[in-house]
Amino acid sequence: MNLSRRELAVLLPAFAAAAQAETAQPTLRSTAYDFNALHGKTDPSGARKGWAVFNGVTTRGMHMSVHISELAPGQSPHPPHQHANEEIIMLTQGTVEVEFNGRVGELGYGEKSTIGPGSVVYVGSNDVHGMRNIGTVPAKYFVVELEGCDYKTESSKS
């Protein structure tokens, strides 16, 4: 099939719109998410179980997602890594060791690398970070991921 330049000029915007529609995130609405209604998935190694809570764009254009994880004793969810989005991690059970930019131990700003239930971790954009369950029971935590850009028109998530 041969297309003229005119036909191609008409079709390209339609293709672009279709591609953008596939990647568009839903707009988040005020609601409550019942944990019992969420479907958990266990990774192949059995080290981590996760529940996706939501993933979308706020009414002000910020991309936000929340998931819940349960990490087996002695395990890490993944090797230390970095990404453009910021994260807030709230530990509800267990004891974990956190590291930022390769440093473990006293991290300054009143933070310690070993944290327990009720503790909160903030991960800044592009900071290398990781954590490991150093306790004897599964560690459970919520992760809130935030992207400051207008996700509808721009995405820096890696």
C-alpha cells in the first residue's frame, strides 16, 4: 500500500494520539481501597509479595502510585537502584536496613539505617537506595511513588 504525503500527513496525528492514549494514566478520584479486595502477587523466588493499590494521575497532574509489599526475612526487594521519581516508604511490620548512595549506618539528618514499625523513609529523585529485611519476621511496608511532572504530557520515570 502506497500513501501519498497528504494521506500520511492526515494519518500521523491519529497514530500519535492512539499511542498516547495507550500510555495515558487514569485520573485518580477520592476513594477508599480495601486491602481484602486487592490481589497480591508473589515473585518467582518467593522473597516478596506485592499488592498494587492504585496508579494514576492526580487532578493536579502529578503521577502517583501506591503499592504494599511483604518481604521475607534476609531478603531485599531488588539490588540498590535509582529512578527519577521520589518515594515514601512506610514500614508497618518488621525490621529493615536501608542504604542511600552506598552508605549504611548513621546517615545524618537524624536518620538511622535500621528501622522498625512506624518508621518512614523518604527517597529523593535519583538517589541510589536499597533495603533488606534484617529481622526474623516478614517486613511489611507501603510505597508511595510520586512524579512531579505533568504525567499527561511528560514522563521522566525510569
